[in-house]
Amino acid sequence: MNKEADKDFLEFLVKALVDHPDDVKVDRKVDEMGVLLSLKVHAMDMGQVVGRQGATAKAIRSLLRIVGIKNNARVNLKIEEPEGSTRSPRFRDGEAGGERRHDRPMGERPAEHSSSL
């Protein structure tokens, strides 16, 4: 099997998901930790690659793990933040964004759900 089957598979899969397939770039590095695939996509395609609550990214990682097992390699995926990203810097370290439950005092409801009783 091709040494770069994992890279080829990721490129094929992501290009099928996004609106700008020509902007999909995959970089492959091998070290003592295994294979690291770095994925870069158009800024407008990030939502399609990550999915709601990261579901699509998690599914892609699961499929890459299976490809890695077939090739006796540990495959990791890093999704690069695109240039011109509109996400707040606060949420760039893996946080999906939006209000988290523990950001408000216990028992307090968000404004749109509260009602005067």
C-alpha cells in the first residue's frame, strides 16, 4: 500500500466536503510520535470540516485512525486555523465558541430563556 495513503485519503475526503476544493492542502510529517497530517482549508470551509461541536472533525480523525491501523502507523490530524479567521482569539484553543454552561452563575438562565413568573 502507498506510504502516503493517509494523506491521499484525507485530501480526497475533505475535497468532497468543502466548497473550495482547490484550497485544500495537506502536509504530512513523520516523527517518533507517528504521522502528523496538517490540514489547511479555505476560511469559509472551516465550518464544514469541523462540523457542529466538532462532530465532522472527530469522524475524520476516526477514519484516519483506521487508515493508520492498516498501515501500522499512528495518524494524528491537526486542522490549521485559516488566514482571515473571524473566530474570537478566546476560542482558538479548541473551544467551539458561544456561552459555556459554567460561564454563568448556577441556576441563572441565559437571557433568551428567562421569563418573569
